[in-house]
Amino acid sequence: MKSKKTNSTNPSKTKHWSKTVTEHSHALQLEKNVFTWNSPEKIAHSLWSSALQSTQRKGTPLQSAMSMLNFYINRAGKNLNPSQKNTLLQTKIVLRKIANSHKTNKERSEKNIPNKNKRN
């Protein structure tokens, strides 16, 4: 069986890399304790808002918000309370609904803009 490699000079640096990412990531500025809230809607709206405001994200707001949510769920693993895990899984559904609603509203507004090149 292979053993995990650790930094021989400071094992704590490699052992808790995910904590550092969560605390110091510049991709999204998350509200404090957002993943511990009990409302999937509140969590989803907070993640969505953070993703929209982010200037450092590389994907769409949905990809960015979903990525951070999945990161938290995966890193918590077995230590995540089952009811909180359920709340976070429901948050994914709400996030998709928010993204679809945002996309639909954007498409509607684009269709209502008159074409300046069109002759009357």
C-alpha cells in the first residue's frame, strides 16, 4: 500500500491545504458560515450573488458557485451532518433554478432591445 506524501519540513501545510483554499480563495467572497445555514434558498442566493460579483472567476457564475459548493461537500465528507448534506444537495437544485431564471430573463431583455440597423 502506498503512503501519502507529505511535506517533510512542515506536514501541516500539505495536510490542511483545503482549509487554506476555503479561507483564502479569491475566486468568491463568501459570506461567513454560508455552508452551515439551514435554508437552501438562502445559501444558493448567497453563492449566486458572490459568483456574479466575482471578477476572478474563470467560468460562468453557475459553474463557479456550484464548484465552491461541491468543494465544500466533498471536503467535509463523512464529517458532514446528514441533514446539512441534504440541505446542501438541495442548494444545488435551487442554484440551477436561479441560473435558468437569470438566463431566461437575460434572453427576454435581449429580445426586447430594438435593432438599430433595422429600417422602419
